[in-house]
Amino acid sequence: MKSNEVKLIREDGRRLDGRAFDELRPLKIEVGVLEKCDGSAYVELGKTKVYAAVFGPREVHPKHLALADRAILNCRYHMASFSVDERKPLGMTRREIELSKVIREALESVVFLEEFPRTCIDVYIEVIQADGGTRTAGITAGSLALAEAGIPMIDLVAGVAVGKINGHLVLDISDIEDKYGEADMPVAMAPRLNSIVLLQLNGRLTGEEFKNALELAKKGIMEIYQQQREALRRKYSGISAEEV
Ligand code: UDP
């Protein structure tokens, strides 16, 4: 179906879920949610629900794969079979392999890997429920899990997908907006450095739209970044998310 055949904006000028164009879905962030790993985090953005878990730094096996001057960052992005409408096949799909790579590259850009030569750090991202924006929610969760594992980083990384629906640029697109919209642009940044660590674009935007979409993404990322920092503060001051 063509994008302009599906109405994604209501008569009252709001999106199908009632949001304004520049509004994030309800965001919940928690750090230290799993016991068996060195660091973990949970990110919920509307119906999108993602866990991240980190192990390491640990010894590399087999040893000959170790790098003399830095740690290896491994990353696995995985969607649970029950996370999507049509059961996702078991095992890693091509999409999951690609997303594991781009998420690893985004996280690598903030971790001081050279502080842990001959070791590896494993980041596992598990999508429990998908409703658009899972790669960026995965990056947001992944950087928090790394922080909780005590891995030194120059900054956190936060991400969000922006898009174009029925001719309008919108923040934090949902699955239906992704499917029937004209464009989908996931962006992740190290906000303190004002550095973009992931930027992909599926669909078409004019030059002007691209600039505005990037500004919209930055606005959302700053909101997510504030909540990431608050989640870390809560964790280390012993306050649970429910008590806030
Ligand atoms: N999706 C799906 N089945 C899949 C992959 C994706 O239903 O096998 C849905 C899911 O809701 C996902 C959305 O399509 O969040 C958008 O997927 P995309 O590849 O754009 O990545 P994302 O926006 O999740 O980072």
C-alpha cells in the first residue's frame, strides 16, 4: 500500500496514538535489572521493550583472537520470536546481523577499549516486544548496561528514530508509522560530544527535511539522555523507578 493511502494523522492534527509530531512515546528506563551479568538495563518506549546485558571485560577465547592494544566489543542484537506479529524465525536473521554491527559501531565510538587490551566485552540486546525503534532503544539500553558494568566511556549513547508520515516529520516513529510512512531515520548520538554515532535513512527526504529531521532527532535524544542519567542516578542512590 502506498504511504499516502494510509492516514497516519488524525483530524485533530495528532498522530494515531494521540501524540504531537515532536513527542516521544512514554519512556521508562531502568539500570541494573538482571543479576547474572556485569551490567544491564531495560528501555521501554511505548510498546517497544528492550533489555541489554553486558559481560566483561573477560578473557578472549580462543586466545589468538585477542588484540594486543585494545578490547574487542562484541554485540548481538536479537529479537525474541514473540516480539513481532509474525513469529520471527529462530536464529539470527540477516537484519539482526546487520543491526548487531551498526549497534556495535555506535557503542564502540564511546568505550575506552584501549584500557582493556587482550579482553572482550559482550553486549547482548534482546528485543522482547517490537513496535518500531528497536535498534535505537537497543543502543540506549546497551550504553547504560556498559556503564553499569563499570566500563569507562567518554559519554552515554542515546538514540531515537524520526520519520516522515503523510508529509510531516515526526519524532519516535512506531511500527505502523514505519511501515506506512514515507521515511524512517534512526539516529544515535553521544550527546555531550554532540557526535552522531549512527545515522540510517530508509525512504526519501529533501535536503531541508533531512536537516529538520536531524534537529528533531537531537531534541528527542536530549530528552532520552536526561532520563538515562536520571536512571543511573536512581540506581546508585538506591531508589527504584516506582518510587519516583
Ligand atoms: N518488524 C517486524 N518483524 C521483523 C522486523 C521488524 O515486525 O522481522 C517491525 C518491528 O515492529 C520493528 C519495525 O518493524 O520495530 C521496524 O523495523 P526496522 O527494521 O525499521 O528496525 P527498528 O525501527 O526496530 O530499529
